[in-house]
Amino acid sequence: MIRRIVATALAVTTTVGLTACGSNSSSEGSTDAVVIGASMMLSGQTNLETIRDGYQWAVDEANAAGGIDVGGAKRKVTLKILDNRGDTNTMVQQVRSLALQDKAAALLGSCCQQNIDMSAQADSLKTPLVMGALPIELRPDGKGYVWDSFQSLVDGAGGFFQVAATAGTNKKILLITNNDSQGKSTADLYKGLAGKAGFTVAVSTDAPAGTTDYSDAIGKAKAAGAEVVIASMTPPDCFAMWKQMKALAYTPKLAIGLQCAQTPGWASLGAVGAGTLVQMSWIRTSGLPKADEVVSKYSAKYPNDNDLSSVALGYHEATILLAAITKAGSTDHEKVNAAIGQTDLSSALGKVSFAGGKSATPSFVGQWNADGTITQVWPKQGASALKSLSGLA
Amino acid sequence: MSADVLVAGLLSGGLYALIGLGISLVFGVLKVMNLMHGELVLGGAYLAALLVGSAGFDPLVALPFAMLGVALIAYPLQRYLLTGLLRANGSAPMVATFGLSLVAQAALQAAFGTDPRALSAPYAQAGFTVLGVRVQAVYAISFALTVVLCGVTHLVLSRTRAGSAVRAAAADPTTASMLGINVGRVYALTLAGSAALAAAAGVMTGVAQSFTPSAGLPLLLTGFAVMALAGIGSVGGVLLGGITLGLLQSLSTAYFGGGWRNFVVYTVFFLALSFRPTGLFRRVAHA
Amino acid sequence: MTGRKDATTAGAALLVAAVVGLAVAPGLEPGVQDLGTTLLVYLTVAQAWNILAGFAGQVSLGAAAFVATGAYTAGLALAHTSIGWAAAVALAGAIAGLIAAMLAVPLLRLRGDYFTIGTLAASIAVQALLTNWNWAGGASGLTLPIDRIPAGTTLLRLAVVVAAAAMGLTAYVRYSAFGLRLGALRDNEPAAAGLGVAVYGHRFATWVGSSVLTGMAGAVVAYQYVAVSPSGVASVNWSLDAVLMALVGGAGSLIGPVLGTTIVYYGLTRMLEDFQVLSLLVEGTLLVLIVRFAPAGVLALLTRAARPLRRAATLPAAGTEPA
């Protein structure tokens, strides 16, 4: 009896649910708001709510001013953001539905490898995509609908080696990266630049995301006497490796965590994480436009400069896009795309001017302190003196 | 190829064995692939995180409480939901555990957020040197814990009344229930025991590495790999299976580079399962 | 012979549905076309799983391996040769079938849950292999030549044809003597073998057939995604979704996966996309409830719920029918 009742209830709920869902989906899409879409990782292994807040900030600012000017008329902006849980399939399906069903005028990016997968969609849907959080060298060549305004790997690497030159090491490097495209490009780049800067790569290895045992790499680095660690990996992997370096008594003098130390979770490593260098596209001492406003508006929610840099990045991307829609005077994909190409403005990450779909923003090198804050150590303007790598000493 | 690497592989194998022990126990007794095993492991890590965070416990002190807590969650699930499905068609219990794993992920995400967490402890990044080999303390501790828990599990199964009831229910549930054994209760106790072992593995994983609510799948696969290498339902084999997996990972990283590690591990896992479904160590374990 | 009559009806209905699908495709909004393509891809993968698990009792968690094989085959074929996209779909099916035949040697030795984890392990090994295969783009994958792949109407029509093939094969399994023997094998292998059913031959044919369909669906995915990478097309989510969709609708039936795909993808994934935690919770709970209270899926529930209505409708006319 209970079985029958539950069974019927299930059937009825499903049917009613489906009918209800079917009817409300068709009533969306008002004609006068400009729709901007984004599919991002908001749960799962990586959480980009900081970038989302930056997007929302720019859009709220525009709407508070009565909307953006599109061909002489003020139009409100609707920002539609979907959570893809870090799943590539979900991301592709969401991007397609944002472009095709929600008729988004343009798209904003997610981060990292997802931005690469998303690029092909932007080209195939002929919908402009403005993104950051992907070093500009990694932006795939496509059909011209993808715009990346972010730091360049070369600038950041150059900055790192300038800092490293002052650190007093034996200039021997342990280079370890994930085996994805960002990891591989980073490895190639650092190998190339190391020689020019007078460093030698003593040990070079790669590891798939999710690796927890680094004793092989650490053992080789100890044997080779490498005093400089360059790691480009996902955060959980770095956490495991840093603990293991400490436990196995490997004591480098200088370490940088590309990607992986760029998380506020880094502070949960406590003392072990102190002194590790991190590459940033924004820092509060940078002197970039809006830097003070980023701090005053968001430092209560995100005390850490890493998070604040992502807020600044989100604001930066969204500003580029909104300005381009106004410049195009239309929400037509082709016109907006052409207008993005002619962008000439300065926003939270600095000056934007695209060449080949890329616009490099400044790079900064920061250093983690034991209390979970970050201090700028490069470039000189705004920088403090480099401290020792106390966490791994 | 240094001794450090071999030792590190061997010791991390202890942690893998602990993850695989619970999954193997459930499969041996209930004949069910428990797809929520990864979430049981995470449950232990998160419960310990609560105790470490709020009461300031050391993770090892929090460990028994985490084991008990996860076991208490698992017991009613088996007693009032999963056992009822065992009589149904083949894949029903496995699919139900998959459903429960999704529910558990949602619950963990809602309760704890998605940022990666780690359990801090003085031994998390400590190490010591034995005979010139550098050893990571947390893996040495988890290896010792695994050996103890494997021993306890073996003794409970072979020397106690409850253990003989479990073995009877595993061998022939119908006969066991005719002999007056409450098979439903035995099954629930088995899952609870497996959950407690999973939780212990979760606490050690949390100290040695880090965890997020969506990290269950790789943990589950580790458990399956250990079970496939070990042979199903044999406690001694599980320990050897875990060690084999740990060494396999270290050796493949050293010889082929880290990139090929997963390919080597899953190919060996697959071939071991296919050509020796009773496990590589079945005979060793029985001897 | 009602069996044959049912088979004819099912075949005719399928043909009509396919023709209607092909005919209305151009008139649909781009968003609806895209949704349709996605649904039909999932339907194909779920139906292929259904043939294997629902009818032959071999529960696989390896669908992702064949989605990936199909997607990479189509992608690499278009990137490196001059063959057309239609030929690439056929090639995708063929290569998926070939790989399935090779994997059959170790896999088909396994029974029950052992088979299930065997397929899972094989699929993760495939993902790891693709991640390291530098010629095929490694972890970042490869981008297909955009101007040589179908989109919009053509892509939807391709998805209709592939899904129709999956439905057709399922209908064959459902109504043929081959399917009857398969059912006997699923329910009692020793008895079926004793009655002379060629056990290995039947399991092999279902395994390869199911994989060919999944591989062809993979080619459609490659065209829709434009870029294929191991984290997408080889994701274990394909395998899990296939199980979820087929079981929710009703495994071992022809229509079940159709219902399941619609409910799970359109009713849950799409409608709850703003609420990821809730979506996980609903999917999980639904699965548990289905397995616990309605093991034959939503299809059986609907049939059962409709029965009293139908009886009420037919009672006055059919007075002679025994109560």
C-alpha cells in the first residue's frame, strides 16, 4: 500500500514538475535588457565567486547609472551566471544555452583550462567572449571571437627571475608542473628563461592533477642540490607537496607556487606556506586604477589580496565588455566583437589594447606571510624587501 | 630510483589499504559495490575537521569520534534502506549507493562549502630519518594505524561471535537466518564497520593531503583498485594490495614520469581484475 | 501473434518519429535545435547502456571510454584527412566497435559487479591515455575545423539519425528471438547455456553493438563541442548519466530511456542549473526512491497510474470483460 502511494506520488510529482518547468522557461528573455552570460566554476574543486562578484560589481554599477547606452538608448544589463561545478560537459552545454536560448550579447570567461575549452564554443557560436585568468600565451588561435586581457607568462617569469637573482641561491631549479597545457607551456617558458637569467634547471618533471606523492621529485631535487622550486599545479597538489617537502627535510631557499598558491586556502597550510612566492595580476600596493576602491568595497568579505585580485579581474573583464557594447551601439555579435577589438580604456587591471585578441596586463610577484597576508616583492614600485623562505627552512 | 621513493610508495600504500579495507569488507559480506565509500571517507575527514576546529582536538584524538560518527550514520542506511534492496534485481543496491553518494556530496557542500581543507597537526609536515631513509611521519602513522585496524578487523571476523555471524551471513544468508542469525542486523553492522574504517582513512588523508566535498570519486577508485589487486573479502590481501598500489604509483612515476602514473595504475588494475579476479594475493592471505 | 504486432507498431512509430524529427528540424529556434541535439545524444548513450544493462544484464560504467573514442576518432579524422563529417561518424562507430572487441577479451571474462568495475577501470585508463597522447593535443585536447563540421539543423538531423539507430537496435533487441535469448541469459545464465544459448557470442554482440552506438554519439558530441578534451568527452559523468537516465526512465524497456533522458537532463540538470547543491540532492534522492519504490522506473509508474483510468474508460463498452 505504502509502496503504491509513494509510487503514484513520484509519478505525479515528476509529471507536474516537468510541466511546470516547461512552462516557465518560455516566459524569459525581456527584449530591452542586454543579456551577458557566463558559465563558471562556483562549486567543486575551484570556486570563482570572487570573479563573479567582480562581474556583478561592474554590472550593478552600470545599472545604477540607469543602464548602458546602446545606440542612444539606456538599456539595463542582465548578468546570467551559471555554475558548471568544474565539469567541462556542463560548461559547454551551459555556454551553448546562454548563447542560443538566452540570446546573450556576449560571454564572460571562467578560468584556466575551461577558458580554452570555452574558446572553441565562442568561435563556433560566433559570440564574443571576454576572459582573463588565462595567461595570454595560452589563448588558442581561433576565429577571432575570443579576447583575453590578463598577465603574460613571460612578464611574470621575467619578474620572478629578477627577484630570484637577488635571493642568494645556487641558481639550481626544481621545476615541477601539472601535465596540462598550462603546465607544459609554463615548463617550456621557464626552461627557456632560466638559462638567460643564469639559472640551471637541475630537475624537471610533471605530474597529473591529483598526485599526492612527490617523493620522487623531492628526492631528485635533494640529490641535485636544487635550491629554487618552481611549481605550477592545482592547489590540493601543492598542499600535499609543500607538506611533503617539509617532512622529507628538503629545504629550498626560494619557492614559487604558480596557480596553486593563488588561493586563499593557502593560508590553511599555516607556517609551511610562509615565504612562498606567488604571481599576481593585481595587488593592493600596485597603484592600479580602482585599487583603493577594490580594497574598501571587498576587503571585509575577502581579506586576502589573492581574492581581491580576482574581484578586480572580474570587474576589469566586465568593464571591457560593457564599454564595447556601448561603442558598438548594438548587441549584434559582429558589431560588439569589432568594438572589443578597438578597446582603448584603462580599468582595474590597467590599460587595455588588444593585438591579436590579447592584451597583456601588468604582473606582480607577491610573497606569503605567516599571518596569511601577501606582500608585493616585485616590481620595485610598491614593493617590500624579499624575506626568506621560512616555511620550508 | 632511491630508497626514499620505495619507502614513500610502501607507506602511502598503507593509507590506500585503509581506504580499500572497508570497501572490500562490504563487498565480501554483502556482495555490494558501495559507490558511496568515497563520501564515507570524506565524512570522516569533515567530522574530524569539526572537532579539530571547534574543540581544538588533535586529529588522532578526533579519529575515534569520527569513526563512531560515520558508523552511526551508515548503520540505519543499511538497516532500513539498502538491505531491503538486496533481494531486488542485481544492480539495485549499487545504484542506491550511487544515489546516496550524490546526496552526501550535496550535504557536505551545503554544510562545509567547497574550499579545499586540510587537518593541521604537528606531524602533518614532520619527518624522521631511519637507516638513511627519510620518512614522512604522517604516512608512517597511517601505515601503523592500517596494520592495527587490519589486525582488529581480522580478529573480530575470525575470533568473535559477531564475526562468525558475519562470516555465516556472507557465506549463505538464508541458512544463517534459519540458524537464528539476524542477517539484517549483521549487514548493518558490516556497513557501519566499513564506514568506521573509511572514516579513519579520511582523517589520515585529511592530515596528509587535503579534501573537498567532490573528492569522493578518486578515493572510491583507489578503494576499488586495492580490492581488485587484493582479492575480494580477504583482510591480509587488502594490506598487500594497498602496498602494491603504492609501489606501483611510485615506480611508474620514477620510470615513466608522473604523467603516465594513472594510465599504468588503471591498466594494471583492469588487467589484474580481468585475469585474476580473485586477486593477486588470495593464496597468500589464506595461507 | 501480439509480439509481432507490437514490433510492427513500435517500428512504425519509430520511423514516423524519425521522419517528423528530420522534417521539423529546420523550423526550430537555434536554442531548441541545440537542446534537441543534446537530448538525442544523451538518449543514444542511455539507450546503448540500456541494451547492455537493461536487456543483457551487464551493468557498465564504461560509456565514457566510447564517447571519447568516437569524439577523438571524428576529431582526428577531420583534422588530418579530407574525409567528410558523415564518413567520420561511421568511422567513429567502427573504431569504437574495434576497441570494444579488443577490450572484450579481458572484460567479458567478468561477471556481475566485477564487470562493472572492470569497465570503470578501463574507462579511466582511456582518459589517462588521452591525457598523455601529445599527438592528439594531450590534456588540452584538439579543436575541430569549424567550417567542415555540421551545426544547427544539420547537426540536429545527424543526432536524429544516430538516436533512431539506437532506438531501432533497442527495438530489435526488445522484440526479436535474439533479445529473448539475451533475457534468458540475464535471468539465469547456466539455464540459458544449458538450453544451447551461445553465451559468449550473445554477450560479445551486445557489448560491441552498444559501444558502436556510443561511439557514434561521441562523434555528434565532438561536432557540438567543437573542441574535444579528455576532461570533457572522457569524463566519467557520461557513464554515470547513462545509468541515471536509463534507470530513472525504466531500464529493460524501449521507451524508458526516452523518459529518463527528458526527466534527468531537461527536468533536473537544465531546470536546476542555478542550484547545484539542490540539483545533486534531487538527483540522488530520486535515484534512491526509484530503486527503492519503483525499480522498473518512471515508465512503469506512469503505466500503473494510467491503468485505472484506462479501465474506467473501457469498462462501459467492454461489459463482458472479466473483472
